[in-house]
Amino acid sequence: MSVYTTVGRTELAAWLQPLGLGELIDHAGIAAGMQNSNYFVTTARGRFVLTLFEHLEPAALDFYLALQDRLASSGLPCPRPVADNQGRRWRLLAGKPAALLTCLPGAAVEQVSVEQCRVVGALLARLHLAAAEMPDSLPNPCGAAWRRHVGESLLPLVDAEERLMLADELAFQSAQDWSALPRGVIHADLFRDNVLWDASGQLSGVLDFYFAGEDAWLFDLAVVANDWCADDAALVALVEGYAGVRPLLEAERQAWPAMRRAAALRFWLLRLEVRHRPRQGDVVTIKNPDDFRRLLTSFRLAPAALPR
């Protein structure tokens, strides 16, 4: 959640009027994330999060906002879009599609416990089931085709050592066939900074659904494992929490080592792209791609089975 598009107070106040939230008190840019422009917005009716979507097509935005509405209605702690008096979930602001969503309580944590991994595993499975068979779903925007395309486009830009590794990994991933695995809408970006915990330690929010799309559910579990699980105990807890809601198939267990590589590759590529093709903005977060290069290297050298 960086700031690429500046929003003035007067134009924001006018944009907020159809939402019936009272006087605009304050707004401030959020310096986190990488893709969209985000602000905290405080009105007479409370605090909200404003997102200006820098590159999304209307169909994609309609899907993402409908997904969050559906999940919130299913009892999951995710932001709910605030519709205007005509039922619109987004409108143009400063020349960009923009939406206002409820601001959830709590804060993200950097150091997570084994029990928090278990809770997140169960939440992820609930999310998958709640979003199953959602109408008009879109494919994972950073799925296999994206990884192949972006990976090949980055080959001339990276150094010789990275080029060899990237080319080899792209060849390995192109040989994988996960079409028979259980699938549906996935979050695809459920990192620690996208989960909130309240003062009592309860999970209070799941954020940033703007990479969501249809893919193998196991890919989503691998994304979470790669960020949340620093050791075997954390991974066991994550998988137990998930499987307690949606049991995993033997085919998913067989696919796990390659799927963890695919998830690591996805974020290595995303961060490499930002490094080699930076975008301009007022407040821009750039994350180090080397963390995921090292993680991918470890999976390539020592593949591990999914805990039972």
C-alpha cells in the first residue's frame, strides 16, 4: 500500500459526499505494500481506508470488491466496501478508480507464534470455502502464465547467477500440471503484514485482496507457509489448522514441494520486477527480492514433504 497518486482534501471531501459519512476530518497516506495508493481517511462516522487502484481494469475491481463483500458477509474479518447511494462500490477519484473500505482493528505482528500459525491456517481454509464457486471469478493474476512471462522478460536484466537459476526454475515449473488439484478463489498474498491481531491476541482482520483469483488452493497454503513458518513446528501448526477445516488430498501432498517453489518464485519475480522496473510515487515501498531468492534456493536444494 504505497502512494503513487496524490489526493487533495477538497476533491476527497466531494468524493465522499455520496457515501453519507459526514464531514472529512483527516486523510493520510499509508506507506506499505507495493501496488496501489492507500490512505487512512477519518470522517465524522469513523476511520476508513481509501484505495486508488493504479492499474486494475473495472472487471477486476468489481471482482475484488464483490469478493470482500462476500467474505465479510460470511463472517470473515475482512474489509467491507462502502457503497454509495446508488450501490456503487467504486468511483473515479483523481483520475483513478477508488473505493472506501471499513478499517479493521488490530495490528500486524512480525514475530508470530505457533498458535497464530494454526489460527491462520484455519482462517485460510474458511476463506477458500466461503469464496468457492464465486460467480465471475478471475484467474490468479500472478499465476503460472504470469510467472512464465515475467520470468522470461527479466532474464536479460538479472545477473548471470540469477539468470541460470531463474531459467532452470522456469523450465521446472513449466513441467508441472496441477489442473486436477482442488481449486477456487485464493487470497494469494496472505503475508503477516496482511493479518491483524487485536489487543487480546485474537485475529481481527485480513487485508489486501488485490492479488486474489482462481488457482489451486494449495498454492495459497504455500504462499502462507513461505512467509509465516520459520520452523517445522510452525508449519505443522499451519497445516493442522488448515486441514482441520478442509482436509488435504494425497495429490496435494505429492505436489507440495514443487508448489512451495512456485510460491517462492512468484514473490521473487514480483520483487525483481520492482527492482528492475521501478515505478514513481510519493511514498513507495520497495522490498528486497533476495529474501525469496534464498528461500527458493533452499527449496530447490532440500525439498520437504507436507507434514501429516
